[in-house]
Amino acid sequence: MKFAVQKQNHERGSALLVTLCVTTSLLIGIGSYLLLVRAQYVSVVRSQAWNVAMTMAESGAEEALAQLNPGVFVQMPVIDRTANGWGAPVSGFYGPMSRNVTNTGSYAVVYSDDTYPIIYSTGYVTVPTLSCTIARAIRVSTTNVPLFNVAMGARTNVDLSGNGTSANSFNSALTNLSTGGRYDDAKTSTNGDVAVLYGTVDLGNHNISGDLFLGPTATLNTGTNQVSGTIHTDYNYDYPEVVAPDTSGWFPLLTPPGGTINGVTYTYCFTNSGDYIIPSMSGSVYVGTNAQVRLLIQSGGTDSVLVAGNGADVGSKLTMYIASPSFTIGSGGSIDGGRAANLAYYGLPSNTSINFNGNANFTGTIYAPDAAITLNGGGSDSYDFVGSCIGRSITINGHFMFHFDEDLLTSGPSSGYVATHWTEI
């Protein structure tokens, strides 16, 4: 009997030991699994926070770019960089500007007090379950992009007829590339670039003395040998809508202020600077020496525009904002700003059609991204478009030649600051 009891105790001890070993193994397995799950959770949470931190940093850079871009249609941007809470620069930097984004994270951003500011932005994301804050920082370089940087540009199609050189360039600010600030066939350069975002380019029998920029889906329907420069196929450019100016304080012109200058009678004669609203335009316009005039034209067209007498006075400027659905430049008219930078035509979104009714020369700039622009030449003579033209589409019927004024790259309006390079630091 004593032997049997000992045997039973031994068997019970063995079973208990086995149970203990199995339980321990299970606990180790479960613990390892829980550690693996937590490690995976930590990895996922950290990865998500890492990505969100970059989003926060980029949001800060976007706010800085918004601060630096108060509007499109100005000379090189002249803005109050201290506005919107940024304050005066400290040690050469504006800011920091800090923002908290509910349930997401935060950022802090500064930009340097330079002609082309450098933006530094840091994004932060706090992870409560990990008791840590993840931060990522970026450095963004900027530059200022001229609004007019091609002879002609279009969102959709460019369709040319006629022959000869359709686009070249000169520089009204340089004596070796102009005569008295005017285009001279003997003083040309090869920057008469043409750009189309999408659609087709048909050059007819024309040649381009410059580069051709095509969007990824745009096509060239004529020979590549008609382009003297490079054909780019990755063109990506934003054509922002024209924003109507604040016309509070502008004077409504119900009766055209006509006048006679040098024996020529003009429908609208402006000898002093001013801002005016014209309900319906018809006739010709003169802007006097050193006068700077802005017009909001609600409907109509014009036969001719002459800026500063012979058009060569850089102190005289005319800016026209066109709300009219259709704007017509009369047959044989002459739109002459002297230098392209002196005369600016901005087509508002409601301006969908611009027509040159034959034999009309133009010196100035047109920016009307919603307008189909049609230029009608006549006979065998060539007519000149001096400056830059950007529209929804451009159609040339006849012998129009585009001469891009390279002076617009520095003295013309700006499309604002854009990022040229960014890197994580």
C-alpha cells in the first residue's frame, strides 16, 4: 500500500509539471504575440504620424507661399510681408507662424527676407500612445515667374495660316535688340517661344524662331523642322483666371472724354492718371505722357489705342480689364503701347472672344485665358503683334507675325512666387 501511494504522488507531480510547462509555453507564445502586435501597432502609428508630419510641414510651406502671393497681376510682387500676423523680420526671417490643426498636428514656418524667399517649415505630430512628438522639416526655394514668358501661349489649340517666321523675339530695353525701343527686323533673337497646354499646334507654313512647349497630351501637326529650337513635351503651367480689380473709387465714364492730339481726334482722351469704368466702349483711346490709366470695360471694342503720343514713353501705361464677352479691334486699327509693358489687356472669365478685324497691328500684351483669340490679316502684307499673347486658343488667318519682347521677363507683370526646389532637412 505504501508503494501505491508513492506511485500516485509521482504521477500527479508529473502531470502538474507537464501542465506548468504547457501553460508557460502558452503564456510565452501569447506574450510574444502581444509584443509582436504592439510592435506592429507602434510601427503603424509611427509611420502614420511620420507621413502626417510631412503633410503638416507642407501645409506650412503653402501658407508661406500664400503670404508671398497677394495677387497675380502686379509688377514684381511688392507686398507687406509683415501682414496677416507674420510681424517684422527677426535675424533675417519673418515668422515663425504657427498653426494647430485639430486632431491632426501643427506646424511652424518662417521665410527669409530675400528677393526670392527661402521657406523653412516644420510639421509636428504628437502620438499620445507612444508619449512622443514626431517632427519633420523642409526647405523650399522660390523664384518669381513672369506672367508673359512666351510669344504666344494657349490652353488649347494654336492654328496658324500664312508663311514665313511666325514668332521670334527682340528686347525693347536693349539697343542691340531694338531701335529706339521698337522692333527691328535687323535686330532679332531666337526666344519667340510658343506654348500649348493641351490640344494641337498647326503651324501651317510658318516657322518658330524659338522653342515649342507642348503639354503631355498636346500634339504638333506640322513638321518638327519648322521649330528652330527645342520641342518640349512636358509643359505644365498654370493659367490663372483674371480677378477683377476693386473698383470702389473708380469713376464711371458715361460720356466719352474725347479730345484732339496732334490733329487726331480720339473718342477717349486721358491726359492724367485715373481709374475708370466704361459701360460700353466704341472708338479710339489716347493716353498722355506720364499718365497711368486703368479701365474696366464692360462691353464693346476699340479701333485704336495710342499710349503716350508716339507710344515710346515708358512713364505712360494703360491697363484694360475686359468684362465684355466679345471684344473687337477694328479693321486697320493700331493698338500701340510703344513698349509691350506699357499696355496690358486682361480678359476676365466672361471675356470669351477677342477678334482682330483685319490689318490691325498690336504692341502690348494680352492675357485672356478664357478667350478664343482670332487675328485676321489681309492681302500679302504682314502685320505685327509685338509683345506677348496668351488665350484659351489662338487662330491666325493671314500674315501675322509675333515678336516677343524679352523686356517683359523683367519689367512685365508677375504670376507670383513658385517653389523651385524643396528638400527635407
